Amino acid sequence: MTEKILELNNGKTIFWSLVGVLLLSLAFYMYFINITIHNVVARQNLESEASTLTLSIGNQEFKYITLRNNITLPLALSMGFREMAMKTFVPKDPSTRVAFVKN
């Protein structure tokens, strides 16, 4: 008789343990689904922002190229630049100098 009572209590413990594990698994499942949805939305927002920034960079590059192509020698002279007769290039590090041989 005592053995049968112990078996019944053991069965109830196993049942409630399995119900607890099932509820815990369900809670983790819902939590991870929620996190996944938030990550997908964040990724879409980042992709949209990256696309906007790429378009902005493209526009800035187009403006730069347009302005660069409009620079002429008379425009530079009017802005105070002057043409140098002798061009000299000085490297920062003396060990990087390259010797040129005149023919």
C-alpha cells in the first residue's frame, strides 16, 4: 500500500515538473520570437538609413566633381593663386628621396 501512494506522488511531481518545463519553454519561445522581430525591424531601419546615406554621399560626390571640373586657370588666378615657375617637391622623410638622373 505504501508503495502505491509513493508512486502516485511521484507521478504528480513528474507531471507538474513537465508542465513547468513546458511553460518555461513557451516563455523562452515567446521571448526569442519577440527579440527576433525587434532585430528584423532594426535591420530594416539600418538598411534604410544606409541607403539614404549612400544617396547623400553620391550627391555630394556629384557636387564635388562638378565644382572640380569648373576650376580653370583664370578662376584660380582671380582667387589669389599664382603660377609657380619652379616646382619643388620636398619629402617629409629624407630617407624616402629618390634620385633622378638627367639625360
